[in-house]
Amino acid sequence: MQWVPYLVMDGNAGEAADFYAKALGGEVVDKMTFGDMPDGPNGPAPEEVRSRITHVRVVAGSQQLMLSDTYPGMPYRIGNNVTVSIGIEDAARAREIFDALCEGSTNIVMPLQETFFSPAYGQVVDQFGVFFQVNVPPAQA
């Protein structure tokens, strides 16, 4: 299991990733925009959001920092834009962790479910107001 800080930005996640990579002596990897995502049930992402970052990692040695931009219209407040991303390869254990974090929560943002990028991914704001993302990476071919 790995815990990673995850910064949520408001349209400048790409710029921030470049800055942190330079400042921390790392590199930018896994950069994906909303425009790179598969079309959703309402079609492709609107043009004004296509260049926003849906996920990017900054890797420096064995450490990493993850970032993304908000989707326009989603709440964003500086100081409340840091989440904890838990990556774990065991889907059953991911379910146990997610369910435990949901205890006492009134804000399950996204139930743990299969997505186009993960066999199990979910988001919850726990009973203490801390935002967690639980993610099982896709199986390596």
C-alpha cells in the first residue's frame, strides 16, 4: 500500500506539476487531460475543459506527488485542495479500506467501482473532513 499527497488545482495543475518537478528534482509523468478521457454518457468533454489536467504525477526518486484540475463548476478552495490517494493492488483490501473510511462519513463522493483507469476506484470525505481516494492500479500486461 502507498499513500500519496494529491493536490487539486483550479486550471493550473500542468503548470504546478512542472514547477514541482523542477523544484524537487523530479519529472512529470502520466499526464492526462480531460480531453484524453473516453467520452462519457453525455459525449466528449466540453472544449473549455479539454486542456485541463485530469491526472498527472511528479516523480522524484522513490517519492511522488499527484495533481489534477477541478472540473469547472466543482467546488474549489485554496487550503482545502489536498487529498490523500491510497494505491493498493489487492482489490479486496481496497474495499475493506474504503468501507472503513466511509464509516461515519456523510460524503461518499464516488462509491468504489470499476472505471476506465482502475478495476476499483472510489472517493470519500471521511468523518473528519479528510478527502481520500482509493485506487487499485490496472493489471500490468
